[in-house]
Amino acid sequence: MLGQYYSSIGDWRKAIAAFESAYTSDSNSNAAANQLMNLYLRRRDYPRAVRYARRMFIIQHEVQTAGQL
């Protein structure tokens, strides 16, 4: 994933842009939400980090609920 590459070289701006693009394509992507949460935590942008943490919680809850059907 392009976002992982940019993250590995410390280019947080490009990493965030790449993961935001992936998240926009699939808002049920727990991996993209997790990466965005971690990147925003590194930048100390706590409101955005919390946004993606909440989204991860919702995604996990939906997956668990679907598994019980």
C-alpha cells in the first residue's frame, strides 16, 4: 500500500493522503481507519484520531454482529 511506504519514510502528509484515498474508496476498511488513527496520533491531531478510532469500533461491531446472524 502506498500509504505504508510513505509512512515508513516519515512522509506523514503523503501517507495520510494515501490512506484517506483508500478510506474514501472503502469506508469499511478497518486497516485504513487504523492507519489514519495512528498517523493522526503521531501528529497529535487528537480529534481526527478519535474520529477514526470510533470508526474502527463501529466496523468491528458490525462485523461481529454480522457473524452472529
